[in-house]
Amino acid sequence: MEPEIGINKKHLNATVKLLEVILSDEVILYTKTRKFHWNVTGESFMELHRLFKTQYIELEETIDLVAERIAKLGNKVIGTMKEFSDLTRLKEHPNAYPEQKELLHELLSDYESVIKLIRKDIGICQEINHDAGTADFLTGLIEQHETTAWILRRYLE
């Protein structure tokens, strides 16, 4: 059944396509964070191991919320690594196992990229797709990611 929520089908579909890209970015960010959780070594091992666990648990919740937003808008949710890899705006680095400082830099860079990209996506949702609900939802994601970026930045100062 099609949702009747005051957004025409064209704009609804455009918002869903945008959310699929955001979902893909979140899954890749989650996967990187898990990889770094598993492979972190060095002086602050346990602290960073726990930090990354906290972050990937938050990302699991974020992924679920983005997927549910897509479903609320009346669409099926993508769910394969191929789909996520094809749609993500983030870069992966197979067979790379950076040292602590480098992995913190990589995660920080990814979070900052996601923040900037979602900020643009909010404008599209508001101004083009007339979807205030998704714009508001994405604003919450930015706030969450800004907190994580701030924490990562503090480790690098």
C-alpha cells in the first residue's frame, strides 16, 4: 500500500534513493569500525577497542533507523554487501591495517565526509523533495555523527 503522507511519488522515490546511499555509507562506516575494533593494537589498545565497540553499536542502531525510514516511506530496503558497496560514497581499503593514529584519522575523515554529505542531503529533502520528516531525521544523524567526530578528533589532538 502506498503511503499518503503529502509527498508525491516522484519525490518519495527520490528520497528513498538518497536514503539508500546514506544506508550504504552507514554500513561501510560500521564495517570499518568493526575492522578497527578487531585489529587495533598498541598502547591504548583496550581503550580504543572499547571505544570502537561503542561506536559500532551506535552505528547498528543508526543503520536500523535508516532502513526503517525507507520502509516507512513505502519501499523495500536493500540489504546486500554488493548493493551497499555500489552505493556508498566512502572508500574502503582492503588488506590495509593502519596503526592507531592512522585508523583514527581514517574514521574521523569518514565521519566528517558523511556529515558534509548528509548536510547536502538535508537540503535536497527539504527544498526539492518537500520531505520535512526525512530532513529532520537526517539532522539527528548529523548531530550523532558530530559527537563521534568530536570524540575521534580529541584523540588526535
